[in-house]
Amino acid sequence: MQEIGPKTEARIMNWKTKAVITLVVVGSLVGGAIVLSKNRSRPAVTVTLRLAVTPSEQSDFVIAQANSARFKYLVGKKSGVKPVLAQKLSIKRVPNSSLVQAQVGVLTKDEARHYVEAFMETLQEQCAGQAQLALAEQSIR
């Protein structure tokens, strides 16, 4: 059997060490990317509300109230929805009706129910005296 010299042995160890370090670095990068992608707040549940506004001329006022950063903050805080998701509330008038549609994404159906309660309560408080609101339709998917 042929004996390996110290230089050859050092080269083999050097190569193995480099391979292990490379694998560890690549594994760490892949693992980090997976963890970061899973930790993002992606809405899994979409809440859609249709509100009847009386008088219908106040629809723009109601939309302005619901689009305010203060309103979104208050509803998010009351409902326990992450601020990043609560700020993504979109609200618009339903064409040819007195209805206003609000839509937001949340993480769970339980959060969705809490959000609906907080949304209605807060919007009615902010619109008191100007408009009356009634929940015409609710969808949690």
C-alpha cells in the first residue's frame, strides 16, 4: 500500500474543509430564505363588508373616515390585527347603489370576526351624527 505524504494529506483536508464550509454557508442561506419567507404577514383570509349608508349622499364622508390612517390604526388595535395588514384596508363605493364596500386581508378567521366587530363599532362612532351605517353583507373567505 502506498503511503500518503504530508503535503497530499494537507491538500485533501484543505479540500474537505472548503467543501464543508461551502455547504454550511449555502445551507444557512437557504434556511434563512425559507424562514424569512414564512414569517411575512400574508393574509390568508379576506374580509369583505358591504355597508348601507343612510343618507346615501354621505357615502363619500364615510369612505373618507374609513380611509384615514387613524381609523385603520384604531380598528387594527381593537381587533388585534397586525398593523401592516390593517393599513391595507381598501374601501370604495359600490357603483349605482348607496353601498360602500370595504376589503382587508387578515391571517385567521378568528381575526376576521374580531376585525368586523371593531370595524363596525369604530366607523359608527366616527360617523355618528353624519350618517347611519348598517352591515348589508359580510364575506369571510
